[in-house]
Amino acid sequence: MKGDIRWQQVTPAGALLVSTDAALAGVDIERGQTVWEKPELGGLPADSVRMVEGSLLMEAARPGLLLVFDPVTGAVVFDSRRLNLAQIVTRRVLPQSGTLLVHGRRAAGPPVVALYDLATGEQRWANEGLFEQTEPQKKGLGGLMQRLVTAASEATALEVLQAGPDMIVVHTLLGLRALDARSGAVRWSAVLPTARAGNPARHVRLFPSLDKTDRIYVGFDDRLMAYRLADGQALWAKPPTIEGWVHGIVQHPNGIIILPESPPANQATGNVRIVNGVVQTGLNVARYEDGTTIAQKPLRMHGTVTDAMVTGGSAVLAVDAESRTFVNVLDVATASLRLKKDVKIKGQLSYAELTPAGLLYISRPDVATNAEVNVIDLASGEPKFKDAIESGKPLSSSDYNAARYSLHHAVEGTTLYVFA
């Protein structure tokens, strides 16, 4: 190799990347031979080369250039120079169709959204009109606001969802856009019904529908809405609301559990409650038919509800508050909590099941806390075992390795086996 070696790393695909002053190279670990070299990536710092989320591909960035490539073969999937892009804003792998969606801005000219084949690097289509205003052009201050929102939208990462083989739904600050997956043409547009009309949502998430293939769900700020895939029409008269931002949804047979997360205190809306610096939240369950909520008021939570593990007609909630994990049990049909108050556990919730004895749970360790197994009495909220079964203690605080203290488990009939 030419030049001094700056750094090396093994990628998740098993390829060895070596950076020198002259090039970035891929090395066959078994044979010790250089498989490929890219001189244009010579001298890159280590933090400029990273894995593309949702794939085994790697991306390398330097001013004016971004490459997405296969680390094993060196084949380039995307090169920002092909579209003269000065800034890459969004890159999202869509495993369902084996494609990569890229959104970027040029030094001059309109922004572009393009789709690439992951296997060949071939560009399937490019769309330069995604950020055009669909509303009538306004004058004066209204027109200025339109232009400001358009400019901000071009520079904001897209939320992306592959909605079946024929459609890709994206969210920009201008609203929802459904793109034809084969041509990139816009099929329909929709404006989200935010709390203040005309104000873009701060926090948007797109969710596929698991059982009803005619729709998608969109979480925006403290609201959720169902949209028909065929034409983008809202399926509910008004969106159900929670307290906090929509973190995720769980599609239970008895309703859609809307999981809240704590927004930054200066961005929270509605009735804001802050305890020990954490914005308190509220969870609810929406009906599939019309989006109305089962509980009249959101159920109060300590913080972000990170998960809801379905067990029969219930869901075990994992709540992250002040860097600690709490659990509770939600009866989905009635949108009510089984425990009077959340119960603190060690680590993070990994497995849960409702048994005749109570809530059986297994946690996974984090960087400072062991994993544990215990049963919580649903009547009293107290753990059955005074001393939980733990995964072991590190020799010292500087010796903690979370992976070493994971609890592996298996279920066989009515028996749960846990291995530490």
C-alpha cells in the first residue's frame, strides 16, 4: 500500500477497510490481498466512513463528495458527483425493494430525490419537483413564509416509508407525498392537520399498517392519522392525540397503542408537566375504525414509552424516565393500567409475559446495570422475589461489559429457562 496507514476497521460485512494517505482500500482478510482501492477517498478521517443504516453498505464523505459502496467488492452504489450534489440531506435503504433513496441539494438548480438499485448502482429515477408548493402562490408576508418553508424543507431530512412494491411515501415540511416506486412521479399529496394550521409538524413518523393494507399511519407531534394509500385521503374525521410526541405505535387486535415520548421542554405542546427535568407524557389507545380514543384522557406516564410487548389482551409497557426503566401493564380493550404505579426494574425490558403469578419479566443489561429476572405481583405491585435473579456483578466499575451480563432465555412448554 502507498502512504502511511491512518486507520483500519472491520465492517459488519466482514471486509477490512484500510485508510492511507493515498487511498481507501478493501482487503481480503483471509488472503491478505488488496481487493480494491479508491484514491479519491485517500486520507479520510475514520469518522467520515460509516455504515449505511439498514444495510451492510458503507458510506464515505468528504467536502463535495459522498460515496455509498459495497465494502466487499468496492462496487459503488451511489456517487454524489453524478447528480452534481453539493449536500446530501437524506439517504435511506429500502430493503423491501432493494433500493437506496437519496435526497440532496445542488450548488445551483432544484434539489433532487433519486432512487438507486442496491445491486447494480443503476439510477431508477430522479425527481426534481418534490419540493414545489402545491398550494396557490401567496403574496406579501404569506408568500415570504411559503418560500421560507420551501427552503427549510429542501434542507430537512425526509421521513421515508416503502408502502408496498408500488409506492414510496415521504414526508417533507410541505406535507406528505406519495411517489410511484417505478417512476418517481408524485401520485398524491396531503397536508397534516397540525394543532396550528399552516405550521409544519416538528416530529413526524411514518408507520406501515400490518393488517389493513389500504392505509398507512402517520404520527406528527402529539397526533396520529390514518391515510388511504390509493389517494391520500384521511380516513378519520380528526386525529387522536396523546401527551408528548408520538414515539411509535403497536397495532394490537383491540386497538392502536400510541406510545408517547418526552419532547424537549421548549418544544412541548398542550398541558406540559415537567418532573425532575423530564417532560411527563400520556398514552392512549385509538380505534381502527374512526380513530377515536378508548380512554377519555391520556394515561399519565413518567417519560418516554419505548415499547409495548403484547401478551394476550394486554401489553407490557417499558417506560424510560431519568435514565431508569419502569414497567406497567396496559389492558388494551379498556385502555387502563393494571398497576397503580409504575414499577422500577434494573436494565431494560427484554421479555415479558403475564402468568397466574403475575408479570414475569427479563431485562437486558445496559452500560451500568445488570440484567435481572423477577415476577411482579399485579395486586400489590411488589416483586415476588426480594432479591431478583441477576446476571452477575462486574469485578469493578471500569470492567463492565454489558454483553457479558446478558441473560439468554428459552421457553419450552410451561417452563422458562434463563442462562447467565
